[in-house]
Amino acid sequence: MLSNRHRTASNARRARTRPPAPRRATVHADTVSGVRPPAITTTQLHPLTDREQNQRLYAYEQRVRSAFDAIVPTLKRVEAIQQKDGFEPMAQAIVQQSLGFELPNETLAEAMAGGFDMRKLFAWAMFETYQRFSDDFFSGNNLIDDQTFQSFLIDCGFHTMDVSPCADGRLAHVISYVLRLPYREVRRKSYAGAMFDIENSVEKWTETEFLRFREGRPNHADEATRYLKTVVYHFSSSDPDHQGCAAHGSDTNKAAQAGLDRLHAFQQAVENTFCCGASIDLLLIGLDTDTDTIRVHVSAEDGTIDLRNYIDSSYVYLETMNMNAAQAASVLEARVRDHSEGATEGMIKLVSRLITNNLSQLDYVNEFNNRRYADIGHAERFIGAGIGFEEIQLRNLTYFAYMNTVEEATADLDVGVKIFTGLNVTHGLPIPVVIRFDYHGHVPGARDRAEANCKRVADALRARYSELAQDGLLHTLLAIRDCAAGETIEVLESSVFAKSIAGAH
């Protein structure tokens, strides 16, 4: 089937503009919004669930979340004793025991003089916790240790899987948890509404094909594999009209259609520039951020995707939960085939694996979150701006704003600031923004450029949201990382206690 992929650009364009094929019979609604998916009420694990992996991922999530969640209660305990004798050693003992580090000495001196600044201390503690969490991750934490995935991907007919989820923090765990993929083997770059930058994606496609041609990485250019571009849109089954994708007005149909349009625009851009759009494959995934159920819209061999036709992991879960593992796997693949008319065998194989992986996540949510997340809305801890953040693999931890300049990401930033205005500012707490630029240390001048990018974005950020910054309601941490060397992050400075933070490690 692979040889048939190499059709002309004009044929590919005609294929994508023709009316969608008649929809196959399914058990769900005719629209993307559809009806609320069936609830999974059993306490029994699915036969294909990886229990050991679930336990390990949960332990990691609890360790990280507890560190961030302890910040406000700890600071309130410190604030309550600021007038007592022996305040300084008592305060440091409380913070050391609860957060694992000590407060800067100058803050304690200010507090003893009656100047306890909760905003400043909150930002400092948030940044310190982020740095420790990041250091721990890059010091050897591999959430999904699947060394066979790259060879599996190539066997499916794809040499690269490039995923663009929405920047909403409720999708930050989509790689390591929802889809259970090794983060090192999958490119992830998030955008508000999953509206990825087409030019940036074309550049990445070009770089990938050049490496295949020159160095045979991850495979040689003469092998008939494709570049798989994936978009992950999202919706809320509990409150679809208010807790869906803010960038699309919580309209699931609009979110799905916009993602599909962006995928086709990317494929068209490659076609128009290089006349080889047939080397691009497309995949569209919908994520219910309340339950982590996924809907997979599989593309046919000609690149068409019917938004009305998708496979829903919750239906597969319920149909196969009382089978043995072999029976469940067989039925699962059959259901994928039912919804994948015209798809390649490799695509069917990959989607079957994604659905299988997601079954473990459904049990994860069932067991550890009482079947449905309590925080169906936003609950992020900080904004991550710049380029990097591979270590952020947890739901509702970070709102992403990938950028080179503030000007090119104003929509993403404005959405993020609006979210954090509700989460933090209305409660008198600042918006913490980690500005991070990764670089390749073997490239001359790369570190200096990364540092300059950090400072330029920080200045532009404080200028755009000057009122918040002046009131102490927006603080920034600047960090860089040599990703080529696998280094931990290097903190440059912060808008609070710059010397203390930069010299803490």
C-alpha cells in the first residue's frame, strides 16, 4: 500500500476537497460534540491495563503535585507566626520540613519588621519548586520507558510523530499519560486551540527529511515512511458549554474542524513548497479532559478525515472489559478497522496501540480520581513560555505558550494570563511565568542567543502586562537548557530575589 502513497499533488488536493464518504454505522452521535460518552463505573481493571505502570505514574504525579500544593499552606503557617519570638528559625524549620528548602534570609528579615510579602514569597517558592522538579526529571526520570517505540513507529510506516495539542494545561499529560508514549520519541509543541504554527511545522518537517537524507536518522530517506502530523483538540463531557476549549468558545465541533483545517493547511504547505505532500500523514484526536477518554479520527490513504467518524476509547473499554487480554486486543483492533476505511495497515496498527494505551489511562482516572477529575476546569500552577519544557508531562500543571517572541504568541499569552487572573490574581497571588529557551550547545553562540531570547521575552512580557508586574502580580523566572547535552536547566535570574534563586543551586 505504501507505493500508492506517492500520488501527484493535484490528485491529493482533489481527494481532500471531495465530499466525505458515507459514514459507517457507529454507536455514537452524528456530530463531533455528540452525546455524553458512557460512564465507566466498574472497579475492576481492564484486561489490557498495565497496573504496574499506573502505580508508578501515580506515585510520580503525587510527589510532584504535593510539592506545588504545599506552597500556600506552608507560607500561611509562616505568616501566622511572624510576631513570635524565635520567628526566623521556626519559619525555616516549617519551610524545610514542608517544602524541602529554606526561604531567603532577606525575606525573613522583612517579615520580622512586619513586611511579610505573600506575593513575593509565593513566586519565589513556586520557582524554587519548579527548578527542583525539573532537575529531578532530567536527572533520569523516564515516565514511559519504551525503547521499542521508534522501531514500532517505523514498522507502521512513519518515521516521525509530531503532536500539537492545545496549550491548555489539561492536555499537558497527553504524551506520557493519555497516550502512554515515550516523550523522547515524540515531538510535542502546544498551541492555544491546537492551532499550530504551520511555518514552524514545515521547518521541522524539512529538518527531519534533511537528517534522513544526510545521516539516515531515524531512518534513510529512500525508505517509504511518512511524517505523521497529529492534532489533539479537547472537550468536556461534564460541562461542554463552559469547560471545553476556550480558544474555540467551548464549541467541540469548531475545535475539531479547526484542527482538521490546520492539518490540511500544513500538508498543503509542504505540497506547494516541495511537491511531496504524499509523504505527510494526518491524525486527529479528541480528548475529554474530564475523563481522559480519547476519540481518534483516522485518516484514509488519500488524506481525508471524516469528523463524524471516530473510534471512542470508552466504548471499546466497555465492550471488552469482561474479556481476556487476547480477546480484548482482537476486538479492539476490529473496532479500529471498523472506523478506518481506506487507512493503511500501519495506521490501523498505530491507532490500535494508542487506544490500547489509553485503556490504562481510563483505569488510572477511575482508580485514582473517582472516575472523573475533580478539577474539570483550569488548575495550572504556572505559565511556561519559550521553547522547551519536555519535563512537563502532568495534567493541569502548566499552561504552555511556545514562542520565540511575545508578539508571535500574544493570543496564547493572553489566554494564559486570563486563566491565571481567575486562578491567582483574584486571590491576591501573582502569576508565575517560567521563561525558558533550550539550545544546542554544540552550535556556536547558541547559549548566548538563548539567554538573549529569555531576557527579550521577559522585558516584552512585563511591558505587555505592566500593571500586573508593577503590582507584584506577575513574576518571571528565566532559564535555559543545553538539550543536546541532556543537561538540567540553568537559572539565569528572576524578578524576585534574583541573587538567591540564581545562586541556590
